Amino acid sequence: MKAFVVHAPRQSSIEDVPEPQAKPGEVVIDVLRAGVCGTDVEFFDGDMAYLGTGEAKYPMRLGHEWCGIVSAIGANVDEKWLGKRVTGDTMLGCQQCKRCMNSMQHVCEERFEIGIRNGWPGALAERLPIPVFALHELPDSIDDTTGALIEPGGSALRSAQAAKAAPGKKILVWGSGTIGLLTTQFSLAMGAEVHVIGIDHSTLMLAKKLGAHEIYSDTSRLGNGYDAIIDATNASNIAHEALTLVEPGGRVVYIGVSGKSSNIDSRTLVLKDVTAIGILSASPGLRGAIDFYSRGEIDPRPIVAATVGLEKTASVLSGIRPEGAAIGPKVHIDPRVN
């Protein structure tokens, strides 16, 4: 089969690789759509922290936002899965440790992460192996574009929930990339007043179109009274700025990850009685994201600017916008497209 393989920073190719075989407890997915994520860009550029810790190494097969059809099953897998449209969890815990037994497989010390950690191959390929325990069936109301947005949607939903988005709450989403825009949508759907600040004019305008009450490109124009601030950026300074701006007794949610140390002053945290929460994974939010999407409460599709074939993956990871792309920050790969 065809797969996108990264051999070293900015050195990649589309290659013929052996087709995956469904081991006991696993299935094989025919990939219909895969999203290109900021984490994929970090691996492509050689900046991702896992490369330094040894949790990942080249060559790598990227891709962890996907949907597809179950085309083969291994031993001990119910035949009902054959032919099902599905998406799946990125985090594959050992299923035996205390964390996994308490629905915390996304922080299992021995976990694989699809297309990210410990060598599990990713979805930027024609087919993908995955344990059946990680699967989530997709209803007919969710199309392929939306299906490949469930993984980032799960992270965004968890962020909105951590911010306690609800009627009467005023929330500032810092960052207008994919996660920022999805978090905006979930927070709005949960009844909050949502403000968005970012550096990209086009995606800020998209945030406004999606329903954000106010948008900003300059911190000097920010208001006050934010019950929660969600940091969905990769800028190291914003972690502390968010803490200083949030209301006393408020909440700061950190989902963006900087390439260098992001420091906060714990004295500010304590003296303002602020709750700070980190969000690593979509895992606990996948089912909820599917429910929101299937009910039509959120339509994430405007976030996708274009869908291209596998051969365009390197150019997308290099930051080149596909010809005719819309304003959204996300690009999808369809491995079936030539």
C-alpha cells in the first residue's frame, strides 16, 4: 500500500509499504480521510519533543486524525465491525495498568500513540491497523470530513468542559487555529459568551462567522471579566498572560504546547484562587464530540480549507496552502485521490 513516510526533518516520500495485518484484537482500516495536525508539522520539522526523549524516532508514518472503514478483523474481534465506518482513539494504553483500568489510558506510561509515539504507524496512508478497543462507530449523519475532525473535536470539547462553559460564563479562547476554533464552537454550543484572540486575520474572521461574540488581534483591546481563558496557542508567553487576565476564582485551560518552557508564577495562581487545567488528549472527549456532531449542534466543516491527495502531504506540512483553499486552518488528506 501507499504511505507517507518521514525519514528525517523535511525529508519524506510516498512509499510502497507492507499492508497491515489484523492481529488478534485488532482491525485494519481503509482510510477515507486524515487530518494534518500541528503535531505532524513538528515531527516533519524535527521539533517535536518526543524525538528528543526517544519516545519517537525516524522513519515515521504520521497521522492521527482520521476516519475510515473496517476492512479486515483479527482473531477475537466481533464480525459486526466489518464494513463499519469508524474513527478511533489516538492513545492506545496497555489496558492492564491502574491508569488504563480507570479510563486514563491516554496517560498510560506504556501507551502507543497512533502516528506519534512508540512506532505505531499513522493514518497518512491507505490503511491503518488499530485495536478494536479504540474504535468509535460513526453514525450516517457524520460525513467523512466531520469524521476526521472528531479527534481534534474531542480535545476541544474537553477544553470547553474544563472551562465550565455555560450560560452566563464569559470565556476567552486564545488562538484561532483548529483547536481554538473548535473550542469556540463547543463553548458557544454550551451557552457561553465567547471571545477569541489570535494573530491570523482570516481565521479570526472565521471565528466570528462561527459565532464568536468578539474577536481581537491585539491584547490591548481585550476586555475583562473572563471567567475562563483557554490557551490554544504554541506561544510560551501566553501561559502567564492568561493567568494574569482571568478573573479571580476563574479557570485557565492549557491545551496548546509551546516549543520551549512556558512559565507561570504560582503566586498569581494561588493569590487569585485560579484553577489551572492541562488537556493532553481527546480520549475522554471522543464520544461527546461524536454526539455533538451527530445532533447537528456543531458543524466543524468550515474549519477544513481543502482536501488533497497523499502526494500533497509534504507540501501541506511545509506550510504551502493548496490551490483554491478556503480560509480554514485545517487540510485533509484523502489517500484515494490521485
